[in-house]
Amino acid sequence: MTSPINADIPMLRKYLQGEVDAACIYASLARAETEPGVREVFQRLSASETQHAAFWQARLARAGMEVAKPKPSWRARVLAWTARCFGPASILPYLARIEMTESQVYDGEPDAVAAGMSADEHGHARIVQAAAIAAGGLSGKTLAVIEGRRRGGNGNALRAAVLGANDGLVSNLSLVMGVVGARVDEPTILLTGIAGLVAGACSMAMGEWLSVSSAREMAKRAIAAEKAAIDESPEMEKQDLVVIYQSKGLDALSARRLADQLFQSPEDALDSMSREKLGIDPSEPGGSPWSAAAVSFGLFALGAVFPVLPFFLLHGAAAFAASFALSTLALLGIGAATSLFTGRKMTFSALRQLAIGLAAALVTFGLGHLIGVNIR
């Protein structure tokens, strides 16, 4: 193990904070989950992360740094709140990425490897499957939800909401700044902003509707083909499932027992094969196109309203300054929100988003000014 003299204190603190955050999030998932089997697994994961946090706290003490266990970070608290409000599936994809990152980091940490923590992080998905066998079996749907493999609309809801609002903000800010640069009158600026908001939101909604509808049609066709394969060759399909579970780390006997249990019910067999083999949630094959369109319209419009709103209330230079200031704050807020699913520091994400948004606005302002001068 690393000696206390050579201990990387900032890194140890980072490990400790990460485990505290993970324990907090899994505990919130357990409280939000309604299915008992899934809730139990979330509770086990929270307990595991709590043990990891205690390990790093003790490691800091060995290095001469007696520290109290930190409170969950703002990111963890926001994610926990999101899980409580929108359900566990809303943040599971993010957690899957975090687990993958942490397990890879621990691979190069001697203390973590010696304590088995790296193996713990790598094996969380396998622990879920082993627990299913020991407890008498969980459905394929349950396993898929825990492992973050749901393809429904909720899976990336947080990311989609932030990016949808960002699209509306940046595009309409650029449009408004372009006509401001052309030195048109205020009614024209306001009309242009409103037209940009409505046109952009309608375009986004239509595109999302077509995308989700196409995905649903493809998913349903694939599920129907899989159902036919199960009906015609159940043993062959069962063997495929055994191979999949073995590739995930189960031994041959456990994989066979789990597959046999799932294939006792045609519905569970199709559910499991759809998720494991096709990567499709049969209960939500692509989500609702109308819901997706409505959400896309609303999120784009929400972002697009910031550059326009001041022109309803103010005039002249005050309206321009307020529009720019309000859009700047919105860009900072959206940038900070992106750090929830990118893992970057909030300050970095906020300033990066601000730089990108203002760069786009300045480019269109300059082009608008150039074109406006030349056509007069």
C-alpha cells in the first residue's frame, strides 16, 4: 500500500467525496423505488458505497489527516432530488457512467485494489444478477432498470431537458443579436425573436416526433422478430441468453439457472431477450412520439424566450442590455446544469457554455451589422 508520506491527500479527499455522493444517491433511489426487489439492491449499493467512504476516511487518518465525513455535494443532492421527483430511471444512465469512471480510476489505486474496491465497482452489475438468483429471481425488467439499460424517455430526461433549452437559448440569442446588429427597429427585433422561437420549437418538435416514431417502428419490428424466434427455437434463444449472462461475469451454472427461470414465462423470456439481445425496453419501445414532441417544443421555447423577453418590457439600449444580461445568466445556468451529467466542474462547464453562446451571438451580430450596412 501507499505510505502515508506519499499519500495524495487531494485525491484521497476526492475519492471520499465521490463515495459519499454515491451512497447518498443510491439511498435516494432506494427511497424512490416502489418495487421491493429493486429497492433492496439500491440499499445494498448504498451500503457498499458507505463502506468505501469509511475506507477512504480511514486512509486519510493514516496519512495524518483526521477529517469528518463530508456532506453530499450539490451535484449529488440535485441528482437525489431528481430521482425523488422523476423516478430512479431519470438518473440511472448518469450513475452507470459514474460507476464506470470510478472503477477505472480505482484500477490504478493500490489501496483500492488491495481492499477489493475496484472489483466491487466493476462487479455491481454482477452483484445485481447474483442477488436475483439468491433471492429466487428478479424479472428481466427489474435487472434492466437497475443496470441503467432502459431505453424509455425517462432515461436521459435530465440531459435532454438541459440540451433542449440550450438549443433554444443559443439559436434565438444568435438570431436576435443578428437583427440587432443590422440596426432594425424594435418591433422588427421583437417579431424576429418571436418568429425564431415558434419556428425553432416547431422544427424541434417535428424532428423529435419523426425520430421517436421511426425508433418505435423499428423496435416493434425487432421485438416481433425476437418473439417469433423464441416461439420457434426456445432452446437456441435460451442459450443465447446464457452466453450473454456469462459475458457479463456470471459462471455457466448461474447463467443457466437464471435463463431457465426467465424462460419459464414467455413474457419474461421476451422481455429479457429484448433488453439483453436487442437493447430495447419492450414496455417503452422508443417512448411516446407526441410526448417527446411536446417536451421538445416546450424546452426549446423555454430557452428561446430569454433573449426576447426584455423587448416586451423595455426599449432602446436598456432592452438590448437586459436581453444580453439575461441571456448571459441563462447560459451560465445551463452550463452549470450540464455538469450534472458530464462530471465536469460547475465553474468550468458554466464558463465554457457562456463562451460558446456569446461567440455565436457575436458572430451573428457582426454578420447582421455587415449585411445591414450593405443593403441600406
